[in-house]
Amino acid sequence: MRIIVFIVSLLVLPGFCWAGEMLGQVVIDPGHGGYDPGASRKGVLEKHINLQISLEIKKLLQGNKVDVILTRDGDYNHAIPGLHGRDAKRYDFERRIELAKNAKADAMVSIHVNVGRRKCSGPEAFYFKKSAQGKLLAECIQKELHQIPGVNHRVIKTGRYYLLTHTDMPCIIVETGFLNNPEEREKLIDKKYQQTLARAITKGIIGYLKVKDAPPAGDIKVPDYLRTYLTNLHKKVTQ
């Protein structure tokens, strides 16, 4: 009976995660670090915000059966002494990408803080336009970011950033807000708001991991009554 439920569930309910099974592996990349502070305004450095949010995401993902690798867990980057400017930046990027490739991660999410016009606000996700899975990941995360009370509803965007174009797995960049906007800057340095952002990003990642292997809509049509039956049966046999 268990075997039958397992086979049918895989066909019509691909998002199921069986007891004890890891949902997937994700690389979280806190942008910048070390000598590279990223954006800065009024003494607030992007690199610190990126790391704080990323550490919170890691904790939340691990609590939801997702294996997590951080590209950095402190105030440093991967450039070696003697490299400067673009060479240092490229070397740093390549080491982060290498970590993700060696881990054979299901996805990579790079956390950053934006800078724009003074009145700009709100988080937004970027993906490489040729990556259908990258777009799906961005959509899943942006949808959850929109659930944050009072947040400006920005849309996902395409980009040709180095991380996006040189990874084997779906990769997106999440700009969590605008550091040059005084009101948003105060929110970005607030630990509770950082946790709110982390929860939304985490929920989006989990949502992506559950649907990334699902067949395109319309490929398999399952009546609602059968889906409900299988869901209840799955719960019984896995308890």
C-alpha cells in the first residue's frame, strides 16, 4: 500500500517531502564583506545588513529541512591579497560560485541592499532572463515579500550580473531595500524588520523547492477529490 501511495503521489503531488527527507540544498550569499562594504549611507554599511539577514535565513531554512551553505559567515570576502579592483571582485565572485557548484545546490540566493532615487523603496528580486527556473525562484520570493505589511510592491526584474550569468543552478539576487531612503534605512537596520525580510525570503525559497520539479500546468490534471484523498492517505501512511 505504501508503495502505491508513493508512486501515485510522485506523479500527481510532486511537492511532497517524506518524513526525514531534506527538501533541498540552497546557497545563501551575503553580498560584499571585508574590504568591500557595498553601499553605505550615514555610517550604515550594506555588508552588515546582508550578513544579518542571511544568517537569519539560514536558521529558518534549516528549521524547515533545507540544507544551507553560506558563502560567508563573517565580515570577509574571498579575494586573495594582491588583487585589487575588478580582479579582486571577480575572484571573490568565482569562489562563491564555486561553493555553490561543488555543493550541487538546488538554488543560490544572493542578499544585497539597493541604492536608487531618494523616494525608491521596497525589496525586489533579479534573475537572468534565459533562466526559467531563476524566474520561478524570483517569483516565489517576490510573492512572499509582497506580504510584508506596508511594503512597496516592486516587480521582479532581469539582470546580467556576474552571479546570475555564471551559475549552473537557478540564481537570483534579492535587493532587500534602498539604503539611501532614510525611512527604509531605519527599517533595514532594525533586527525585527530583518527577521521579517528573512521569513519572507525563506518562505519563497521553500515554495520554490516544493514546485521546481512539478510538471507544467496542464500536463497532469488531477480532480480535486482525488488530490484531497491522496493528501489524506499520504498523511496516514507517513504518521
